[in-house]
Amino acid sequence: MTELELLAPARNAEIGIAAIDCGADAVYIAGPSFGARKAAGNSLEDIALLCDHAHKFGARIFVTVNILLRDEELPQVHRFMLDAQAAGVDAFIIRDIRICAWDDITVPLHASTQCAIRDAGSARRYAEAGCSRIVLERELSLEQIRKIRSAVDCEIEFFVHGALCVCYSGECRLSEYLDGRSADRGECIQACRSLYDLVDGSGRTLAKNKALLSLRDLNLRDRLADLAEAGVSSFKIEGRLKNISYVRNITRWYSLALDAMVAKEPEKYRRASFGRVSGGFSPDPDKTFNRGYTSLFIDGQRGKWASMEAPKSMGEKVGTVIGLRRVDKYSIAIRLRPEKHGTTLRNGDGFAFVSKNSIVGFRADVCNGNEIICKDVSGIHEGTVLYRNIDTAFEKILEKESCRREIPVDVTARIEGGSSVDISAESEDGRQTSCRYKTDLEKAENRDRAEAMIREQLGKRALHYKFKVVNVESTGALPLLSASTLNSMRRLLAEDLEAIPVKAWPMAAGHRTQPDKLPAPERLSDISACTLMRSKYCVRYELGLCPVHQGARDSGPLYLLNNGRRLKLDFNCRACEMTVLPG
């Protein structure tokens, strides 16, 4: 039996709790420092709070320690990890292999995607050091994942959704080169989302003012079964800087997909945590942040991966402008031909369109059918394709209609001679409790009605448990139990179950090696001597200029220009890779 884990991001404890409630089996989050997102730190108190909530459902909390560490930082990192472990953390996501030498860190260690694991050799390096899980490079095919899985005896984690770095993970020096802020230290300036001109060696401009290094967002929801077959057991959503509505929406969308996989093959798969999610909203990935979607290299084939025109979120396409009129000195009315029938526009919705290779956004003051009244918008004209990147109605639903996650509990009531009631309860995760209640009550004249009362009142909710009476047994008449008495019984059962820790499905532990046998750690490099970026993505292919796949003339090196800075693009067609070098 394979446990399928949905791993969601959290910028803070509030978002982490929301992810658990929407169906995440695990959440990854940063501590106060040493995570690869400098703007996403959290206190140990908040991490402990998140752990307490997650563990009610057998879900897990992973803390990121996934930057390259300086020697003088190691004692501080060690102390933090010991404190986080004591707070209830279930695993650490690491990059620096020296952490594997600390035998007092007893929870599992996971090798971060920043370790750039994309072949069997690098996978074995971290597995042999003691990492129980490896987080693979995003730019891998199913076949490559299978080969890595067959080479190591550890869990495989893979990103399935969210923003994509154009560079191989952990190998980007572009931010540091341009601005002095190192991605290896969690300070990336996202230079890949900037606009560039592309010129050849003779100075001829091939593309102007485009986000030539910006990729669309990953979306592999329809490929989860393929990934599981290839050996992936943890499906990771990117987004530790995303807001709570994004995390709720995308987590729920993927959780429903994993539930469907389990329902289809229950003898093969089960979820990695407990509880069932009900209520809330219908998820829609087009209504929260995205740059358009790609499945990247999952099938071992190149495709159109870039979002050159829209390096920021555009949202869902809502229609094309077919008319403009002035309302008053400051406002205009925009008439749309809807993209699909039934689209409803609302006051306050946010819209975006591309104008001269930049994204223009605006908010609607008033929406009447297919007409938008708003303040003056520069650059809009008839024929403009309009997108909605803020759907106010959907945001309100996400905020108000929260998901409810509950542990199912089966209850059996046994009544002996009408004078005592024995109630036994077993939760989905196997915890058991029982109670006996003496009764000195009159006997029910209508047995069916009395049994229906027992089933109804014991089969409700208490705390985060959803009770279901599976059997009512009796050796005599049923006592006439009031609703308040039965409700008290149910609440006591919930409190008894709450006092028993959930026994989560076991995680792989890994086998730590001796410190003197650890591989040499990766070190912070001299930026002046570096390849700034190496990528499976290729600008030449994206623009139809590839000499291998598209029969174009070999242009030699190309150059990116931005604000007087020049970067050189080189192409290794044998490996089908592009590198970015100082220009």
C-alpha cells in the first residue's frame, strides 16, 4: 500500500492550518531564518501551533533549512533544528549535507530541490548520506524519475504545481550577479521575470522588451497517476510566498484529485493522513495567481514553456474589447465580447491586459452585464484581450466558506436489559475508546423512535470528529434517553479520543552515515567565475530558432540586454541545455 502525500506551502501558521483543513497531508514552512525564502520566516511558537493542528489528522509539518550555510552559522542552525524538533516538526528539508552528521537530529531529513537532484548519481549521494526523501528537479521526464526511483531506496517528492524557476534548482547565480542578492541565501530578485532584448553577435535585434526567461506555471494535476506509477509519493505545491486564498484553492483542487485516485484503486493507494474534507468551495485554479500553465518536460518532449508576454499573473480570459465610450471626464466604459457564455462580471473585479509588452491592470468600479465602467485606462483599445485576475465573488467564497476537516468515527451502542448503555468508538486512524453509562430511566414505548434518537444524536459532530452509529444492539427494551444526554455522551467520546495521540503512517527514516564518510559539502561560489544559469529551457527553441529541432540556421551565441547590462546565452545542443553567462 502506497501513501500519497499532498504537500502544501505555508508562508505562516494561519496559511498552514488552512492548507491542512483543505486536505493537505503535509505542509512545508520556514523557521525564523535559513529557508530559501527570506520573506517567509516564522517563530517556533507558530510552528508548534501548526504542528499541533496538523497532528490531529496525522498530517506532518516539514521545516525548510534549504540554503547553503556558512561555517560560522552551523552552531546556530543546529540549535534551531533541535528546538524545532522539540516543537513537533516531523522532518527538515535541507540543502547542506553537513546536517546529516548531527545524530541528535532524529526526525527524517529530506534533500531539497535546491540540491539539483536530476540523475541517479546525485540521488544516491543524498540517500547514502542519510536523507530519507529526495525532492527531484522539476525539469525531469517520467522516464528519468523511474530511473532515479530504481536507484535509491527512499521516498520521492516532486513538484506538481506553481511557479517555475527557469534555471535548474540551486544553480542560479543571476540575482547575485546583477544585484548582489544571492538566491542561495533566499534573496532572489527574480531577474528571470524581467524584460530583455535579444540580439545576435552582429547586434541584430531578434526580440525586444520581452520576458525571455519567464516560464509559465507548472500544472500536473492530470498526471498524478503517471507520477505515482513512476515512483513519486509526495506531490508538492510551490508557493511559500503565496496568499491564503491561493493555498486554499490549489490545495483543495489537488486533494480532490488524490481522493479520486484512492477511490479508483483503494487496494493500491491511501492518503498519507486522516480525515475527510467537506463544505467550503469548488476550487478553480484559473481564479488565483498563475502565468498560464505548462506540463514542462514530463513527457520528455519540448513545448512552449515561456510566458514572455505575461511574466505576472493574468488570470482567466474573460473576453475581447468590442467597444469603448467615455462616461465622464475621468471614467470610461468598456464593452466585452465574453470568452464563454455565462461569465458574470462584478463590481470591484480586477482586470489585466498586455500593452506594448507590459501588463496593465485596473479595477472595475461598476459592472453591468458585459460592460465595465472604470477610471481611464491607458493602452486599451478595441480588440484588446481582457483577463480577470481578481474575482471578487470567488475571493469572498474562499474567505467565508471554509472547508471543514473531520476524522470519521464509527460508534456502536450496546444496551443491556435497558439499564446500561455501552458505547464503543473507533476513529478512522484506529484509536479506540469506550464508555458505560448506567441508566435508571423509563423504557421507550416506541423502540424504532428511541433507536432513531440514539443514531441521530450520537451520529453528529464533536470537536473535529464526525460520528456515525454503525450498530445499535440490545438485549431488552431501549431506555428513553434525552437528546441532551446523548449529546453529552458524544462529547465525552470526542474528548477521550482527543486524549489519544493519532498514530500517523510511518515515514521513511533514512540511514545516517558516519560524519567522516559524508561527501564534501557544496560551497558558496565566487560569482565572478560562475555560469550564471543553466537550464533545460531554451530561448532559441521558444522563438523557433533551434537548429536541431526546428531546422533553423545556427545563430551562435545570443545576448540578453537590460538597462545597459548584457548577458551571453550559450547553447549545448548535445545536452539540449542553455546557459547564461556574464556578457
